[in-house]
Amino acid sequence: MLTLYHWEPNANSGKPMLTLAEKGVPYESRYTDLLNFDQHQPAYLKINPDGTIPTMVHDDRVLTESTPMMEYIDEAFEGPPLRPKDPRQRWRMRWWMRFFDSYFAPSLSMIGWSVFVGPSVRSRDPKELEAAIAPYRHNSAYHWVKAEPSLEDVFIDLMGRAKDNFQ
């Protein structure tokens, strides 16, 4: 059994979805509405305590992070191979994947957060937003600050609590 928890429009969700389609792998689609904080609900946090999207569940394995998911899908399932056999070409593929994850995707993410998430977030009660991002770990909470800069104080408080936990 394979289940993919995802949200669109989102490049990170699209990566495993496209890989599954290319391999011809059937899966159960679970739309997880980021704008309604579905990723904060207890049932989802039980699957992925980080509250991030996408999450893929294959039998008893929980996989997060979309780029490693793509390689897992290619290796774990039948279908046309998506990675080159040649080591140099495989290196090149990984180079492009890292480039996408390090440079292109963050830029695309900023646009997505500004166009899709920001307007939704700004229309909500700030107290509701504070409560919604409180379960997030500090690196994920930062994305909400990008969507709504007034949440910066909440983010700083989360960072302080995270720092206290490591001392």
C-alpha cells in the first residue's frame, strides 16, 4: 500500500507525484490542505511529527523530503528506470537535483508563499495563526513568517524555545 499526502500548487508535492506517474505506480492520494492547517492535525502529526508536506507512506515506512522520495520510488518500484546507469550521468542528475533544491525551488517557494499562502494567511486572525504555527519546528515555522511578516515575533519565540531545549 502506498499513500502520498500532498498539497498543490507545490513543487515539493509535484516531485513524487510526477515520479510515481512516470513509473506507473498506483497510489492513494491524500490531499492535505496547507491553508487549512491539515498538516497540524493530530492524525497527520502522528504520521509526520514535523508537519511537513509531502509525506509518503509505503507499507510501514514513512518517507519525507521530496527529492529522496523520488530516488526511493525509482528503486522500490517496477517500471522504466529514471536514473541513468552511467555513474557520470547519475552524478549529473544528482547535481541538477541539488541545484533545483538549493536554488530554484526556494525562489519558486517564495513566489508560491506570496501568491497562494500569503493572502490566505493575512485574512486570518493573528491569534489563530500563532496557535497554528506553534506545533512547527523552527525551520518550518519560518515559512509562515515569509507569508505573513507580522508572525516574526512568534517565530523568534519559537527559536528561543528551541534554543532553550538544546542547552
